[in-house]
Amino acid sequence: VIDRPDEARQIKAQSDIKSLETALRLYKLDNGHYPTTDQGLQALVVKPSTGQIPNKWNRPYLDKGKLPKDPWGNDFVYLSPGLHGDYDIICYGADGVPGGDSFDKDINSWEIE
């Protein structure tokens, strides 16, 4: 992993997406719905004050109460409803823009096992 920093970042992005998915499931369990796209992943750390307000939001859903950046320092993209499920989480890879190959390839929640 030390000799392969870009590969390590891709693995970290997948791990972070899985953690975000776990937090989203807890949010839905408590509140009956996922945060909207407009509320974003920020709803996992700060109770939303617009849109569908969660009735039972009682804690930050992420460790340390902080929203992670992807391993390249960019925000994860969140859509809810998603194009591939109830929500989509996307990391745009090393280049930070949609698409790409190799280490620039997008890392998508619906493609992670």
C-alpha cells in the first residue's frame, strides 16, 4: 500500500463510501427517510432545518461528528433519490471530475460490493 498511494486512495474512498452508507441506514432507521439531495450528507452531522425535517434526529451519525472528504480532498457527491437506488454516493477519483480511467475513474456506491 505504501508503494501504491493511488491504489490506497481508491480503497480508502470505497471504505469511506461504505461508512457513509452505514450512517445513512441509521439515519433512515431513526427518521423513516434518507436526507434529500439538497440536505446532502451534511444531514448526517447537523440536523437539517429545510426540506423534510427529521423527527428523531438525535445525534451525529458519523464518528467525530465530521463529514469526510474523499482521499483527494474533494466532497463526496450525494443524490437522493439516486439514479441507481434510494441514493447514490460518488467519488470522482484523482482528477475530481466525472468519468475517467485508471486512478481518475469514478468510485460509485452502487458498484461497491
